[in-house]
Amino acid sequence: MKLIVGLGNPGTEYETTRHNIGFMVIDELLRRTSAQDVTKKSFDGNTYKSKRAIYLKPLTFMNLSGKSISKVKNFYKTNDTILIHDDLDLPFGSLRFKLAGGHGGHNGLKSTDSSITKNYIRIRMGIGRPENKGEVSSFVLSSFSNEEQVCLDEWINNAADAVEEILLGDWEKVASLHSIKKSKCLKN
């Protein structure tokens, strides 16, 4: 059984932010499956179980995501973890796949790496980067632009399709079929 984790921050004020794209993909996957809510207070996250996977939305805030991931991973004794997260280093709408690697300054990845090691599949969803380096924090916690919102459903669906296919087969083959360099939906 695989553990599928979407990174994000809890609370309605964060629901539509760039940092919560992982939660959005988990929501789409849950919409598609008959996963049962198996959340326990000790998990520090919303947890759902289907025949093939455990789905997790950590409620510890981004900086402590690894705490929740580790608890669920240990409880269900899962070996394989797939983590869906926002990535500043990729253009908006891109979709990339990676096994292990560095955290690139992403606090959710730092926390995960220190809690369960770096040996997990990453689904990197490009959110672009602000023009000013000093605006990174406010940028990741901002909502998508109107132009970007037009592309969100298709992008989230592509990521969810990839996760479903990874559950059935070879993640590297899925990665080669589903990688997106940048959104074709945007006009620029």
C-alpha cells in the first residue's frame, strides 16, 4: 500500500493558495475514489484509506508536515510514499516527477526529509516564482491569478491521473508520459 501525501496548510484562509496545490490534488483523488475517512487525532492530519492507498493532508502546517507523514507511515507500515507539492523553481502549470533529491528551501520537504528520509517520489507542481526574492513567502501564500485559475482544473486533473497510474505501475514510465514543462493553457 502506498501513502499519497498532498502538502498544504490547514484553514479556509489557505484553501486556494499556491502552497495548497497538494491538498487540491488530494481532494480530486478523494472525489474519484471510495476512500474511507480513517483520521485519528494522533495522525495530525486528515487521512483516508482505499484499497490501494492511504491519502493524507497533514494539518500541522507546512513547516511540520513530516511529523504527520511519519505518524501515518509508521501506523500503516507503508513503504512507498508519493508527495505532491508546490515548486517555485518550475513555471506555473508544470508537472515533474522525481525520486529523492534536495528540498530547495521548501519547508514542507525539509520537514518530510528529516522525518522519513528523502526516499520518496515527488510530484512537483510548478507555481512559478515572484519577481522579487523577498516576496516568496507572500507569493506562496497568495491565491492563483485569474488567468492561472482558468488552468487549475486541468492541471490538478493531470496530476491526479498521474497518481492513479503510479498506483498501478511504474512511476518512471508514468513520469515520462505525464511530465509537463509549462501550462499550455496560459497565453504567454
